[in-house]
Amino acid sequence: MVSPDIRAWEVERRMTDDERFGMLYSLMPIDVRTKQPDPRVPKDAPRGAGYVRGVPRLGVPAVSMTDASLGVTSPPNYRPGDSPTAFPAGVALGATFNPPLARRMGEIIGREARVRGFNVALGGGINLIRDARGGRNFEYISEDPWLSGVMGGETVAGTQTEGVIASLKHVSLNVSETNKFVLDAQIDPAAHRESDLLAFQIAIERGQPGTLMCANNKVNGAYACGNDPILNGVIKNAWGYRGWILSDWRAVHDWDFALTGLDQESGAQLDSLEWFNEPLRDAVAKGTVSRAQISDMVRRMLRSYFAVGIDRWARAPRIDPVADAAATLETARQAIVLLKNEHNLLPLGARWRRIAIIGGHADLGVLSGAGSSQGSPPNGQVIDIPVGGQGGLAAIRREVYFGSSPLKELKKLLPSSDVVYDPGAYPSSAAAVAKASDVAIVFATRHESEGFDAPDLSLPYGQDALIDAVAAANPNTIVVLETGNPVAMPWRQRVKAIVEAWFSGQSGGQAIAEVLTGVVNPSGRLPMTFPRSIEQMPHQRIAGGNVPLGTPTTFWYHEGAEVGYRWFAKMQDTALFAFGFGLSYTSFSYDDFSAAAQGDTTIAANVTVMNTGRSIGADVPQLYLVRAPDGRRQRLLGFERVTLRPGESRRVSLVADPRLLARFDTTERRWRLEAGPYTVALARGADSVVDTRVVQLRDRLFGR
Ligand code: BGC
């Protein structure tokens, strides 16, 4: 078969200018401002986030884009009655530390996009979690470039094997939502390469996404979608990325973004300078922009179309709703993190006569995150509270629960217990119900949304006080958190068990009930650090949070590459719950740990993991760099999730990507490994080192 590059070259050459320029922007089939169909989009095009014209005479398909970070979305009034599979939050996927699950989710997204006629899935949000208040953190994967890069890359690969182009977003530093449209996120360029950009680099290498989405904010002075050093300098030139870069919606401010790396304007109806391509046409006519530049933009799109095969769709894939639902359930199960379990109160057995379930709308469903990634699953959005607020995104801030009720599922699994429900509206009533029960389980929720950040680490609607009251009334209090971010848990000493269930998707209620009752052994690990307080975080205030909405500000990410657990290591501070932490109902031992240089270029380590407890379970041994020749520096180098029966053991081998050991040298524009001793640690989490080894490495410059 002719290579996609050659085909793209040949097809582009035969295009007219109208055809070329017609591909440089997408239109929203339903204009979000008027809520009406845009007459320029063919009536039979599927209603999603964007539509791009094709060139039928040359076999170039039109493009229809759907949001798909956590499953194909179906916003209200787009495709009434359509209910695609809704996965748990991105952080939940991150908590599984299980790349094959990410791939399977990607495949399902690919198939579900395709049967609806979408050939581009806008997913793979892999911005690093830098601030525990970030409103969109739930949609991303983790605070770590290796974990986020691997999981993001696998999701992309899964989607693209189904013949649907996947994107990764949002390059770069879309860390906070407050004021993101005017915020200038500033960072040291080398640190950027070692953190957020490294996540994208790893994911691109692994998944080969056909497209990347640039962010709304500015980075180091220039809008992310008009950012020459990042888009042209790093992504296209240094990394040799061959796909196309499309903008986030509302992220294009000038036609000359085409000169600084942007290939396509998204949701053209929204930009202040509508019709990116008209002024661009004028510029070509005047000779300010070369024709070669326009051809390159178009060729990049065509190359991805042909490489992924959206021009060769044969029969529609077969959808298996039962298998897809099972995949969401499995992800939700593996994502749940057991944070505390005093006196082995969990799992709940048949011995408890009366169990009180309190709050969190647990009688009806599980919470989901809001914004463009929000799903509308087959079991419905059973509660929909328009939360609102200030600014243009207030309408998408909705507190939506999916119809998978933890209460109903618990009743099924605990048939001999009397399971009662209290809504948790009044602490005193809840406490009375708790007092009259043997065990009290509080479901605490915190809605998070695109467009907004949280002011602090508390639970909203007085739920911290509710938990206090319940814990005072019943010594056997368990808290199940449905959050997309860390919370401070001021009541943590007063409750016996804490479970982080995240936004658990369409099957979340079942997964939670199974973990609480021991049908499933918890195995999730935290994909982000839970700080004790905001004072421990690198920033006391959220970026852009100190000025009225819409006021341009700059924000200096002084922590650079020392994000999350890396920051805690640097400050020698202890978190409330560290990155990588998670308990199990069984126990695991580590033996014969060894680490050595591999061909002088990196470090390889081995360890034997054994299940020393009484139930089957999964463990996630982790390898970290903890000291390099230039001093203390913590980096996750590798991880592997292993499922073991009692008494079973397995040898695990981990090889570090050498970029995780190195520093980025901005003068040489290459990675630099300094000669000397590197201390690596085998650990159960970022702060619980089991054993260390020192490995000598030679100096070298490598990569780009
Ligand atoms: C979001 C993107 C999303 C796009 C299209 C924007 O508001 O930031 O992540 O893909 O909308 O819906």
C-alpha cells in the first residue's frame, strides 16, 4: 500500500485552493451560541463538536468530531436518546495503573464513535495535575508524565485501531480553569520538557495520535495555539510530529497562528476572529504566507486520515453493549483506592445487622464530572442540578449523577443486613440514623467542572460537618469519596475507613458496593498526591484566581518539573496520602530486588512480588529515581500492575525511559544524562520506599 505521506502529497497536489482552505477550520454542527443547527453543516452529518468539509472527488472524507475523553459524549439536544458508554473519570483510569484498560477504553470509544459516524474522537486529556483545586483534573490522568503518557498513548492507540482518529489535549499547561482564556502560564522551558511536554511526547510516541489539540491559555507569553516554540519548535520539529494541530474551542485569536504551528481552527463560530481561513487566504494572495505553508497544513490532515484509515471505512463495527458496560465496571473496580481501613472494618461481611447509607444521592447514582467530557449513559443522568456560576461556561457546570445506585447494589450484596438510607441533608438526622446502626457509610461528593476551580480542599454543602456528626454518633464510620480531586478530610482521624471512588462512570455503584463487601479486592493507587493542606502545595492561590474574570494575568509555575510527589520530595514534606498509595485486603512482599545499568543508557530493575495474604489481589510495585548526581530528585521510572492469588509470586522487570533519569538541556536541545551515581527505589508509593540500589551511569546526550 502507498504510504500515507505519499498519498497525502499526491492528493493535496490535486486540490483547488477552495478545497484546501475549506479544510482549515471546523464548524460546530449545533452552534452553541444560538443552539441552532448551522446551515453550513450538512444535515446528515452527526451532531458533535465539529465538522470539517471533505473533498469527495479526491476521496477525502468529511470529518465529524465528537468529544470522547471519558467515552463518546452526547450533549443534551445534540442527538436526543443517544446514550454511549460512560467511563469513569480520567483520574480513575490513572488510578488503575493498568495500560491495557486504557487501550480497551480507547477501542470502545473508537467503535462507539464510528457507528455514530464520527471519525475523530477528541479525547486523551493528559495535562498534568499541578494544583489539587483544578476543576478539570478529573478529566486528566495524573500528576506524573510517565503514567499520563503511557495511559494517554494507550487510549489513543485503542481508538485508532478502530479506524477513528484520536487526539491528545490540551497542549500545554491547561492546569486551571479560572481565567484560562486570558491566563499566561509561565514555566522554565527545560522544566516544561521534563514534565507536561514529556507526558505528551511519551503519549505521541506510544499512540501516534492523528491530531493534537492546543490549549486556550497562553504559555510563556504566546497563546498556546499560536505558540511557535512549542508547536513548531518542539512538537513539529524536535519530535517530528506528523499529524495536525487543531485548536481548542475559542482558542484562536489571529490568522497568523497558522505561521506559528496551528493547522486548523476549531468551532470557527466561536472565535473573535471568525474565519481564520479568509484572512489567511488574503495573506497568501499578498505573499505574506507561502502556499507551501498551506499545503503542509492540509497534508498533515490528509496524512492522518490515510494513516488511520478514515477514508477506508468498510462495515460498521459491531457494538456489544454488555461487554462495553463490563469494561466500565472493571475500570471503576480497579480505580477505587482504599485509603484507610482501621481494624479491618472493610470488607463488610454478613455480621452487620443494620447498615446506614448516608448522603451523596447514593440511593440514585454516582456523581460525574461536568463539561465537554460529561457522558449520558444508557442508565441515564438520573439527577441533573444546574450549578451555574459566573462566566461563559456557567451553563455546562452541572451536577449530574449516573443511574448506578450504590445503595441498591449494597442491598443486593448484603441480603441479610438491614440497609437503610438517609439523604444526609441534616447532620443531626443523619447522626440519629447512624447511631441506630452498626455501621455508617457516608457518601461524600464534590462536583468538579470544566470552567471552574475549587477554592480549597473542602467538601461542599457542609459535608465535612455531616461526616463529623456521623462519626461522633457511630464508631464504625466509613467514608466513600466521589471526587475528582484530593480533599483535606479534617475528619480523617475520626472515621475507621476511607475509600476514594472518584467519578466512577455508568457502573460505579456496583463497583463501589463490590469493593465495600470484598467481592472485589481494592487495588487502585493514587494518581495524584493528596496534600494535608493548601500550604503544602507550591501555590497558595489558584492561577488567575486573584483577579476578576476576564482579566489577563501571568502565573509563574515556579515548581517547574517538580510537580506533585516530586514537589513533596523536594520540600522533604509528607503528604496526607502520597502518589502511588493504596491499600488492599491482602498483603504483598517484595524479594530479590536488583537494579543495574542497562547498556550504560538506562536502568533496569527486577523484583519478585508475592501475595502473602489470604485473598486474590493486585499490587502495583513502583520504581522511582530518588537521587541523581545533581542531588535529590524524585521521578517515577516504572510500574507494573500484577494480580496474584494467595501464595503466588511473579518476577517483575522494569526498565526506565532514560528521559526520566535525565535533564533537558535547552542549549543542546537534547536530553543530558550526567555521569555518576543514580539511586533508585523500589516503593509501594512515592513516600514508602522498600529498598534502594545505586547504579552508575555514564554521561551522554540523547534524544530530542
Ligand atoms: C474543551 C475541549 C473540547 C471542546 C469541544 C472545549 O470547551 O476545552 O476539551 O474538546 O470544547 O467540545
